[in-house]
Amino acid sequence: MLNLLIKRLLSAIPLLLLVSFFVYVLVDFIPGDAAETIAGDGATPADIEATRQQLGLDEPLLLRYLDWLWGVLHGDLGTSLYSSQSVSQILMDRMPVTLSLTVVAMVIVVVVGLPLGIVAAVRANTALDRALTAVSSVAMAVPPFIIGLVLVIALAISSPIFPATGYTPLGDGFVPWLQHLILPSIAIAVISAAEVARQTRAAMVDTLSQDFIRTTRAKGLRSAHVIGKHALKTAGVPIVTVLGLQVSRALAGAVTVEFVFALPGFGTLAVSSVFSRDIPVILGIVMVTAVVIVLVNLVVDLSYGYFNPRVRV
């Protein structure tokens, strides 16, 4: 297991470098000029050029990237071009919102997706199975921001059950915190729960048809025990894999969902930073998100040994 951990961490280094350079180049191609925006509407060409030099935007692209990378290696993600605030501090202020949103969304995915997939597998090829498959297919086709808008209209405006916008920190109380997160979390979780349900059904149907399951049933074990202890564990590898992928989907969905619900997290910060071409903030968001995804994938890899002892970790 230690060897796998070291190998995965070492392999993540070139991946993070490639991601950061790719994003840096893409941002540089975004139309507009950050120096012109910062200098103001009435700025002269000389003022814009002076601002560009002050921000270091007049240097070659590769040199600017290497300068940023050198700072990252020393624990410095840079400074926002607009607020002159440390990017690390900006991300720390926004991280609890997106982290809370992702955690609540994944809890919903597990609580809803897994049971639906198991029920569909146990009742395979029945009317219930076909109904659940049809509903999950429709759910996977609807974008999260559309689901979010429907939820706002139905449960925040027409029937004011939950707040439509805003965020309350967990320190101000669990109930207010959850009330502000439940609708955006559902908007993100719907597609992921549908995907988990479909993959769980497929894995469980295959597992329930194997000989050892028929043997355990013949021994007189209760159906719940057979499914929960034997079948679900055997089908765990593909299920855990798809759950790990849903974390990435949840982080991606946060970009639009946070904007719809006016949550001050990474999503809204990413949108505003792209429009303003705040390169250090954009890169900071990308790097933190990439590190989170790498760590989640590492946890998924390490869990394979539990679900399948034949997998060497």
C-alpha cells in the first residue's frame, strides 16, 4: 500500500504541471486585456502599458508561467491582479462553501443512488427496474443549473421552504447551514445519483447471478444479509470507482450551481476571475481542484484492496 501511495503521488506531479501550463496558456488566449481593465476607462495607452509592466504582463508567456511555478514551489500561489490580496487567502475564504456543497451533494448521491441501484438490481427486468432506469436516464440528461432553477421556483419562491440564495457558515448553526445548501446540493446530486444508481444496478446484477451468491442463498441466509455483506462488497470496485468520479462532477457542477444560488464559493469566484482575466486566481482554483481530485482518486485506488483482496495495493 505504501508503494502504491508513493507511486500515485509521484505520478500526480507531472499531471499537475501539465494541467497548470495548459490552463495558463488558455487563459492567455481569452479576449481582453487585464491591464486595460485595471487601468480604468479613462486610461491612456501609456497608463495601460505602465499597468502591464507593473503586473508583469509584458513578459513572455513562458517566463510568466515559470515565475508563477517558482512561487508555487515555495508555497505562494501569487496575488490577485485586482484585489492585490493573496490568492491563498482568497481560496481559503471560499473553500468552506464549495467543500460543504460537495460533501452534502455526495451524501445525497450515496443515500439515494446506492439504494435505487440495489433495488433495481434485485428487481431486475421488472416494471420497477424499467421505471427506475427510465427516470435515471432522464435525470442524467438535465443540466444541474436547470435543476437548480426548477428547485428555486418550486421550493424557494412558490413555496418558501428553503432559502433561494446565500450561505450560512456551519459555525452559525447546523440547521441554517444545511438549509442554504440543500437545494444547490440536490441540483448537483441528481445527475450523479442517477449515474451511481445505473452503475450499481449493472454491478449488482452481474454479482447476483454468480454461483457463490446462489450458494449463500442455499445455505438459508437472509436476503438482506446476502445482498449487504456478500453481493455489495463484491460489486464494490465499480461502485466506488464511479463514486470517485462523481466528486469531480460535483466540483464541476458547482461552477454553475453556485452562480444560480449566489453561493460565495469556488464556482462564482471562477466565473468572475475568468471574466476579469485574473490569472493567479484562476490558476489557484484549478490547482486546488486538481489536488482534491488526485487525492480522491488515490483513496479510490486504496479502497480496491478492501473490496477485492486479490487486487494488490
